[in-house]
Amino acid sequence: MAADRRSSWLKGVLDLLVLACLTEGESYGYEISKALAAAGLGEIKGGTLYPVLNRLEEAGLAVGEFRAAERGPGRRYYQLTDQGRRALVEQSASWLEFHTAVRTTLNSAQPGGTS
């Protein structure tokens, strides 16, 4: 049950998290997945991550470029657009407001919590 809950919570914020992973420059899918896992968000599989990257690209929030590799398969590298940076700032503020409301509500429900 807890894993199912966590998965549904993640779906609601994954686009925002992927945008955040692109703030330091360009990256590719596997690298983004590793960064999210290292942040404690669990394994994000390609079947979940790549549709997010495609959606961000279609919305003009990220741009992707395929590059051939000397060895192994090529990779598609993504980077934020100016519109993506603005969206990240706006959506982050909205998410943090929502997070505060949820946290306040949950804390007030705890023994000794305040209303």
C-alpha cells in the first residue's frame, strides 16, 4: 500500500522533479533517473521517465538533441528552455505552497499537534 501511495504522489510531481534535474545543464534519461534515485525517490523506469521528457519537450519546457556515441548507443540529451526555467520557478512555488498546506494538516492531526 505504501509503495502504491508513493508512486501516485510521484506521478503528480515528476514533471517538476525532472525540470529541477535539468537546472545544472543538459542531461540524458538514465542520468536523470539516477539523480532522482539518489535523492531518495526510488527507481524511475524508462517507461515512466521518457514520456515525461517527451511531454516537457512538446510543451516547450525542454529541448532534446540526439547525439551518437563513440561506443554503444547514442543518447538524447535534454536541457531547459527559458520557458522551462520560468515554469520551474512558478510550479515550484505552487508545489511548496501545497506541501505546506498538506504538512500543516498532517501535523495538526498528530498527537500533540496544533490545529
